[in-house]
Amino acid sequence: MRQRSEQGMALLMVLLLVAMMSIIAVSVLDDIRFAVRRSHNSQANGQAQWYALGAETLARERIETLQRKDPQRTTLAGGWNGRPVELPLDGGLMQTTVTDGSACFNLNSVVAADQGEPFSRRELGVRQFTALMEGLQIGQARQLAENLADWMDSNDVTYAGAEDGAYLNGERPYRTAGQPLAEVSELRTVQGFGPNVYARLRPWVCALPTTDLSPININTLPADKALLLSALTLGQADEDLARGVLATRPADGWRDPAGFWDRLLAGGGSVEAPIREQVRLDSRFFDMTARVRWDDAEVVLNSRFERQASGRLDLVARRWALDD
């Protein structure tokens, strides 16, 4: 009887050992399977990113071709602005879109970088931003514009907006930036720019890598963005009139800003010299969006190019994400 009991215990121990070894084997196999999958996903994502960087090169060539055609003007000839171009890949698809990057209000223009301190409030930029928000029927427009200027200026003196004290007393204390925005999404950290205001503003604004007043190319600006011209002229040009002027733009674009201003201010208004200088016949900034699907991976790349005075085209921003 004792011998049988010992044999039973031995058999039970063997069964338990086999069960434990089976569990360990299954766990190891799962780890191997997940590791292989992770490796595959990483490889696919890396390859998709390389394709997206290739799209950046194609976009650069397209922009440089535009410049070679006419170094003094950038027009809509060829239908390049906002037109998606698809390129089949071995195992996927790449789509690239190049757009004029200056068809927007430059948020960084509410400060200036040449007035005795790193960044100081610019009255004209504040007024133009206020006019844009009023055109979009956003309440407390002037206060919001002042808040943005105080957020970016490099001093701690409150002009009419909100400096560090307004943010340090919050539930999650933080300080103002004291410098221009790197991305439009940073606007959400500024006092007053809640989700509703941000969503209303987002299609109309950008954060260009300069504090210059918004440069607007009248040869590429869409008619549905006529409000930008009304805001830049501080209401001297009516939005409906600006839309009509853009809708009747010459097929090959304007060759002289004077003719454009004559039509835009036909009602007898006048604008300051700095505002006239904002109107351009060429584009300084270009944006590219590349969407790549390859194998199981999908990536989105947003890049920004700046054309220098010398004609050189520089990559000034790159972001691996959807534009928010």
C-alpha cells in the first residue's frame, strides 16, 4: 500500500512538472510571437517613414520648379496648391500635398523682435489679430489678442493681457512662454483660448518661424480666405469686396500690387505702409503633408519650407503627426 502511495505521489509530481513546463513553453512562445510582431511593426513603420522623407524631397523639387518658372511671382498655374499627388508603392501608397504656407494669420506677429528686447508687444499685430477674431465672431477678441501678446513677450509686465501671475495661480501652475509659438497647438495653453475658440480659429491661423507681420500672397490666396485681407487692413477692406476681388483675379495672377490695392480700396479707404508691404506676389512659406500606407503601417509627415531672399529653400519644421 505504501509503495502504491509513493508511486501515486511520484506520478502526481511528474504531471505537475509537465504542466508547469507546458505553461512556461506557452509563455515563451507568446513572448517570441509578440517580439516578432513588434519587430515587424517597427520595420514597417520605419520603412513608411523613409518613404515620407522621400515625399519631402519630391515636394522640394516641385517648389523649386515653381521658383524657376518665375522667381518674382508664385501663382496657381499648374494647379499645384492643395492638389494631392498619389504615388503607388510596392505594398502601399504615398500621397503628398503641397500648399502655400502663408494663407493664414501668423500668430507670432503680435510680437516684434527688434524693439530693444528679445520679444515685445506689436500693436499692429495685436489689432490685426483682434480684427480676425471679430470677423469670426469670437467674443472678447481684444482681450484674447492681448493675452497672446503677453504670453509671448519677454518681459513680465502686464500690458492688458495676462502674465505669469494669471497662470501660477491656477490648478496646474505654469509660466508664460516669453517667446513665439513653435506650433499653433500651443495656443491652447494661453488664457481664454478654450476648445471652442481654438476650433474656430484653427483653419485661419499658423505659427510661422518669424515674428514678421503675416505675409499674404494675393496670387494664391483662396477667395474663401478673404477675411484675412479684411483683418490685415483692419476693416478698411470689406470681406465681401475682398472675396469679389480675389474671385476676379487674373488667370496668371497679379503682376503689380498697386492694381490689387486700387480694386481692394475702391471705396476710398487707406492703409498704412506696413500693411501694404504684407501683400506679396510670391510665397515665402510652403507646407507639405505626406501620408504613407505601407504594409501594416501608416504615417503622416507635415513639413514646412521657407524660401530665403537668396532663393535657397530651407526646411524649417517637421512634425510626425496629423495637423490638429
